[in-house]
Amino acid sequence: MGLGSQGDLVGHHLVLLRGLPAHAPDPGLARPALGAHRRHRHGGGPVHLLWRELPAFGPARIRLKERSVVLYPANLNLQGRHCVVIGGGKVAARKVGDLLECGARVRVIAPGLDEAFRGLEGFQHEARGYGAGDLAGAFLAIAATDDETVNSAVTREAAELGVLLNVVDQPERCAFQVPSRVRRGDLLITVSTGGALPALSRHIRERLEQEFPAEWGPVLEMLKSARAGVISRVGDEEQKRQCLAGLAGLDLVGAMRRGGEAAVKSEIDKCISRF
């Protein structure tokens, strides 16, 4: 868990006994050797007694606050990768559509499929319930069921096989979460509250959809081409940096709305010509 031993005690009850006198008033707290580390039970989880020679007159008990999970942002390349979706409802259909859009090889395991699957093509459907071994060979899996028994079993298998798992609406079981997102061609903007309030993520996404309209898709495609040209033709590194920064600052969405791709190209060429 974590690097080295960091994180080994996350979520455990810790008791730090400072400067415990030789004759402890509590016979259950007889003084061990300096630096000794003992495990006891506390409710449902282990208690760690950490003994240190620190200036104090008696035992001090400190319960360390459980650290919240810090999510690592990452964009996954699923092109050609084997992904498994457990469930055949509307949510599962949406997940399958997203995976197919990313070029994944998708296998759906569910006794039946919701009408929301109509129009989706290119996935494999096995008309049955989940069974042990269904995640073998998978890179990523999504459990989109309301069956706790199934979700628990999928979670265990994913952990055993090292498969990235998302259990819909159960962030505590997820190795990754699917954020709200705005996609405009190659432009991908994601928003996450870490499961604290998904409705807020949707609200922010809706605002971003207005701020980054559909024109950003073709605009970014033209900027991608322009960047390649700048990198190949501008030799001076500082000028190259300034030119690319200038391109990023152009109001190309406004140009697209005024005069289409011709107007965008004109603005791009004008910027590059200064370098």
C-alpha cells in the first residue's frame, strides 16, 4: 500500500503512548521495549500502540484522522483493449457506448439488454449472469448492476486479477471513477467531485458545455496541424514557444462563427507570420 510502508496504517486506530512511566497505573499498559509496536483489536479494526520516548507525564492517546483518497487524474488509452461490462440496463448501455467510442473491445455480460442498447454495434454480448473468471484477460471492467452479491464478487475478482474496476454509484469499491466530461473532438475536459456530490459535477459540466461550444472540435484540429508546422519550421526555441502561446490565445471560435474555417486559417497564418 503506497510507497514503502506509507499508507499501511490508513484507516487503522493508532494510539501513541508518550513517556509512559515505569510503573504504569494501567496493568494492561505495561511498558515494553523502546520503539516496540503492538497490535490490538479496537471494535472492528486493529489498534496500533506506538511506544516512543517523548516528553510527557503520562500516556497520550491520539487517533489519527483517516485520510481521504486523493484521485490521480489520468486519460486512458483503451484502443483495442479488452473491457468487460457487467449489467444490461440503461446505465450499462451508456458505459458501453463510451467504451466503444474510445475503441475498446467490449464484452457485455447480462441475461438481457435494455432497449438503450439499440443502435450500439461492435460489442459482444453473453446472455447470462456474471460468473467467476469473467474478468480474466480484461484491462478494465465496469459493474453496472443493483445486485450487491454480484458487485461484491466482481470487486473481489478485479482485486485478485489486477483489473481496473468501476462499480457504478459505489466509489468505495472503485479503482477509478468516471468523471463528468465535455468532449469537443480532441478537446476533453473532465470534472470530478470524488463522489462527494455527482450533481455538482453535472452542473459544472453544463456550464463548461456553454463555455466550450462545438466549434472547438474543428478549431483544435486546425491548431494541431498548425502546431506541427511551427515545430518543423521555427528553429529558435523561444520564438517557437511564443508562437505556440500566441496561437493558444487567439479567438478562433469567434473566427469560426464569423467566417468558417477560412477565417480560422487566416487568423492562424497571421499569427505564425510574425515568427
